[in-house]
Amino acid sequence: MRLFNRIYLVYGHHWITMKNLLTTKLNVSLTNIASRLTQLCKFRINISMTTFLLLYSFYFGFVLNIPISARLIDITEHSNSWLFVYTAPVLLSCAFFIIFSLFAIPYFAKPFFIFVLVSSAIASYATLKYGVLFDYSMVENVIETNTSEMSSYINLSSISYLLFIGVIPAVLIALIRFNTQETLLKRILKRLMLIISATLIILLILGFFYKDYASVGRNNAYLNKMIVPAHIFNSVKYIKKEVFTEKFTYKAQGTDATPLLANNGKPTLMVLIVGETARSMNIGYNGYSRNTNPYTEDMGIISFKDVSSCGTSTAHSLPCMFSNLNRSNYDKNRANSQDDVLDVLKYAGVNVLWKDNDGGDKGVAKRLTKISIDASQYRDVCDNSVCYDEIMLKSFDDEVEELKGNKLIAMHIIGSHGPTYWKRYPQQKELFTPSCNQSDIENCSDDEIVNTYDNTLAYTDYVIAETIKKLQSYANDYNVALMYMSDHGESLGENGLYLHGTPYSFAPIEQTQVPLFMWIPQQYADAKGINKNCLIEKAQAGTFSHDNLFHTLLGFYGVESSVINQDLDITASCRL
């Protein structure tokens, strides 16, 4: 105790002096910061609304729409008619001035233009880096994307772009004080003169280059979807349709569904794996140069080579593929207001369980028992909110025991969801190197991106193989089978496109061709009266799509119903 007293006598007064000095300096620093913030808040940029609209419009025409200007340059690179490309930013700026003038309303203008600017910076980055087009289906996909998916796009590149192209200009707008010294009439006349001038410039440009614009636009219809801020227009369309459009009256269908008795009298246990972002051309079974199916290659998988998706995003494809609507007549509201194939299986007495590791069922399983994976419970295969797909098998035995009679377990896996491909598989499952271990994949080489993506496919193959092993262990008590189908494909840099979501009418084959697998043990084939050789031949030579899933799943499981279209049931013509 004396030692502590002596230390205090020697150093205590120094500590008190230092503490007082630090406190004084801290108070001075905080006062200076507060003073500077106060000065900044008082700072204002004084310009007229008309001048602001001009600057704002030119910023959109020349900066935020760089992606479309760059695309026009690429399209006309080997053309003699290239001069018109350099008029595009001027044309856009003039059009924006006319449109933005409609929203120059006191008290409304500033928050509106800030919101449009920041959201447009995000859209511009996505279009520039990944080739994303914000049409209606992409807006739908974005709105229905969960926070975990959104966080995968956050990286230094995206943050820097948003900061310098969106946030800093938005702060400058917030500091603007619009001059109102001139009379209202004078301000209206100035605005009107500029609108007329902008219109004349547009007409002048079209007068000289109309044929060039018409030709390029006709052959590249997607270009209008690249214009920022098209996402605002399509967001309004989405909200109008989802919120203000009258819903369809609910329609039950397939209520007459009945199970066919298996020849051996055993109940059925089937697993349906719904893949994410797997494209057919990178599947080893379908002729790919690499073996991306090393785990199931000796398990007798039947792979269907030519299968097209209903859409290019999960929000569109998932409800579409489970409905009995075809891609040509699919309507989300109609699909949501009627039973899907899983509901029909329930009418047939099948106990259906939906397990989700990919951010939601998009309404497909709203009338089913659902399990959403809780990442906090499985630290060994989960990282924060993202889990490896082998998580689906953790409680498989318990779930089989709880379900009674005929059973179907649907597993919605995260599969190959980008851009964080390297997070979809454990390090020890990496087969192809070097990999792209970053979310700004546009900064990786093509080989690195493909390597990482192929690793996700190989890992999905591992999950399928492990699921088959689980099913094999139940073969004494059940007729067991498995079906796998992906929701859409993925672009990996081909033609400057990355990820998915390109409007279907001009989406590349990489985004629309998907794998479809069936695993049918001989016991299952005999019990259900299925000719496996017939299916193998159809898989090699036939052309199929998501339109087939509704009818094929019922036929494959062994269910009879008036809603089954025999022409769309792949198994129908292969019955013994």
C-alpha cells in the first residue's frame, strides 16, 4: 500500500495535469468541429432552378449514362456511321432537361432530384460493371432480393463509385439555395425558351442522324433499357402492378389429384433440388470440357441437355417454373392466385417440406411447411448469414422421420449465386484455380471467374451426391428418387455481360439454358413403371423448358390429375 501511495505522490500530480490538458484540448477540438459543421450547414450554393436543371441534365447525359455511350461506341466500332454516337450525350441531356423540368416544383424538387441521382449512380454502376439492365423484371428481382444478397455487391469499387458519382453530388444539391430574385414570369419564360431550344437541338440531331439511330435501335432493342434513370420508370410500373392493381380471385386446381399405388407397395421419398444460377453449358454431363460433376459421375444421373428457363432472375423464374403457366403466358399475379405443383402434390396426400438457403421461396411455398436456414445454429458450415448448401442435410433424417407417408422435400439452394462465387463452397472443395475471391468480378481475369464459377457447380454436384447417399439409405423402406433443376443461368463476361437478369427477349444463351437432372434407381423405375432407357434417349435429343416442370414432377412422382398435360410431362411417353 505504501508503494502505491509513493507512486501516486511522484506521478499523481503529473497525471492530473495531463488529464486536465487533454480534457481542455478535447473540448477545444470538439468546439472547432462543431463550429465547422455549423459553418458548413450555413454554406449555400446560390443558383437558379433553370441553371441547376441544365447542370443536372448534362450530368445525367454525359456522366451517369457513360454505359450507353460506351455501348454505342462498341456497336459502331467497325461501322462507317459512327459520328452520330458522339451526339448521343447531347441528345440525352436535352431530353432529360425537358423531362426534369416537369419535376422542378418548390419543396419537392430537391429531395426528388437527390433520390434520383443517388439511385441512378447505383444503377449506372451496375450497368457499367455488370451489364445489368433495369427493366421491369430486374426491378422486381432487386426489390425481392434480401439483404444478404445485396451485401455481396458491396466492395471498394462500388462504394467509391457511389461516393464520387452519387453521394458527393447529392450533398452539393442539398447545399443549393435556389434564387428567386427574378420574377416568376421571367423564370418561366427562361425555362420555356430552354425547353424549346432543347427540343430544336433534338430535332436537329435526328434530322442529321435519324437513320443511324433507327438502325442501331432496331438491331439493339435493349439500348433504351440502358438509359439511366429507366429504373425509376420501371419501379413505378412495379409498384403500380403490385400495390394498385386488383388481384385475381384465388383459383384452386388439381384438387382431384390422387397418388398411383407403387408396384411394390412402398411409399415414395423424393428430393427436389432447385438450383440457383447454374448454366447448362458448364455442366460436365452436357459436353463441357471440364468435369464439373465429379461426385455424381458414377451414380447414374440422367442429364437433359437442352432445357431453357422461364426467366433470367429468381424472382421471375421460381414462381413461373412451379406454376402451370407457360413462359409465353406467365403472369406473376395470376400465378400467385392459384395452386402450384407443390399444392397439387399436397392434394394427392404427399407431405411436402420446403427448405430454403437462397433468400426466400418467392411465394412458391406460401401454403407449405417451410424451413429457412438459421445460419447462427450451424457455425461449421455458415458464415454470418450465408451457409454452404450442405447445410440442407444437417437435419434431413429428423425431417424424414417427422413427415408421414409419401414425402417430397424441396431444397432451394444458393448454388452458384454471384458475384461472391467463392463464398458458395468450402475451401477444401476448390477444384479449379486460380479463383476470383472478390465481389467486383469485373476486375478478375476471365479464367479466374470461370474457375470460381465452375467450383460452385462442382460443389453443387457434391451436395447432390450427398443427398443421393442419404436417399439410398432409405431405399429399404421407400421408393427414392431425386430431381434437380436450376432457375436460370449466368453470364461470366461474355459480350461484356456479367451475372444475370438481362431481359429475356435478348438475353444470351448463357442466362437461359439450365441443367435438369434426374436420379432414378431401378427400384423406383420398376415401382413407378418408368422406362429409364427411354428417358435417357429423350434427355439426349429432346428440347425442354421450365414449362415441363409442373407436369413432369407430378408424373415422375406418380400422381394422377386432370391438370397434367401429357405433352409436357417428360415421363408420360416413357411409361411401361
